Amino acid sequence: MRNSNAIDLDSDFDLRVEQITHFRERGFVKLKNVLSPGTIAHYGPAITEAVKRLNQQHKPLSERSTYQKAFLQVMNIWTKDPIVREFSFSRRLARIAAELMGTRGVRMYHDQALYKEPGGGITPWHADQFYWPLSSDKCCTVWIPLQATPMEMGPLAFSIGSHKFDAGRSLGISDESEEKIQKALAAKNLPLDEGPFDSGEVSFHCGWTFHRAGPNTTTRPRAVMTMIYLDEDMRIAEPGNVNQASDMKVWFPGKKPGDIAASELNPVLYSG
């Protein structure tokens, strides 16, 4: 029997058929016991230290925009910290992403830490793929709390089946997206899946799945690490907005629309 406290990023996770079906039909899936207590205890503090070192947001919460109040956001940590790189390159997590999406393999788009500070505000409704210049929907995000995350900390919540619903896809994270997407989802009668995360539990959601998070009303930061995975064969799309144009320059340096999304910043993390 595997030691539940062992550090384990590379072994295979026993993904069930019904979990794959859940992801594809509902646009997300929450999976318990993906990361061991030992893995979280080893990598969580290293990720937190990297966030403290690399964070560029120092305004008081009262002076920030809604987006800025939602979380401290630090991207591409894998390029700056070797311990975080080990975590972000987890074969275990990358293989889950490939199996959920039905691709032969996945590349890194980027990693990012999302730390919701004590008193941090809501994360408004949005879909991640609004920001990504990608030619298909074969992309997803793994959301990894680095502690048990009760409702008071602002865990991620998902609109069930919203990855098949295109209203609101032109909106980035903002007060406007919170209001307009909420109304559109309610009009479509799409149910909400919300609830706490246990330690070791992670979620995967599609690029077009609408999601949000509540405020952090506790006295502790809500520490979360994420990785975004792309189909190994993904091609870059013509940017559809200024955010996608910026992303193409930052995450696909030297590449152009039509190219495979495979710069030095997009290594293959799993290929079957």
C-alpha cells in the first residue's frame, strides 16, 4: 500500500470512466486524494515562499480594482524556482488532464499561483479561454488548493454545463462579467456546483467553463496553485481580443497564428 504521506507527483492516478464523463458533460470535475499530505507539506511552503518573493502587487486592498482584490497572481513560477518547477511539471496531474480531454498528451501553457488574501474579494464570473489565443477547446486548468479550503476562504464554484454556452465569452474578469454572466447563466437555468475542497482535492475545468469564487473572510490566505494544460497538438489562433494578442506574445514567443503552440515556454508534460 502506498504511504499516504509520501511525496508523489509522478505515479498514475486511477481516473474512473464516470469522472471523465463528468468532466466532458459538465465542464469540470473535482477529484479527491489526488495529492498526498506529504506532497502538499513539501511543495506548499515552497510555492508560498516563491509567491512572497515574486509578487508585484503591493497596493492596499482598498486601492485595488475588483480583479486585483480577487487574488495575488504570480505566473510562470516554474521558470524561476526549481522546486516549484518539480510541482508544475507533475506527470500525475498532466496525465489526468490528457485523459480528461482525450488528447494523446498535454503541454504547459503556464502555471500561476492565485493567493486570495484575508479580506480578499470575490473572483467574478469568467471563462479562462477568453484570454487564450487557442484554436480549439482542448485546454483545461487544474486548481490546486494548498490547504483544506472551506466556504469562508472562497473555493472555486462552477456553472454546470456552461462550457457549451457561448454567452459571456467576450467578457474578462470584472464587475461587468460578474453581473452579466450571472444573469445569462440564470436565464439559461444552469445549476451551480459549489462547495469546500478537502486537502489533497483538486479540480480540473475546461477553458470555456464559467466559474467564480467567493471572498476570503478568514484570517489566513487561500493558497492555490494552478497549471493550464494544452493539447499537445494545439495550434495558435488569430487573437480575438487585445488580451489574446498579449498572451500570444508572452506565452508563445517567436510564434504566429497557425503554428503549433510549442515555444520554449510550452514543454510537453505528458505524452501517451
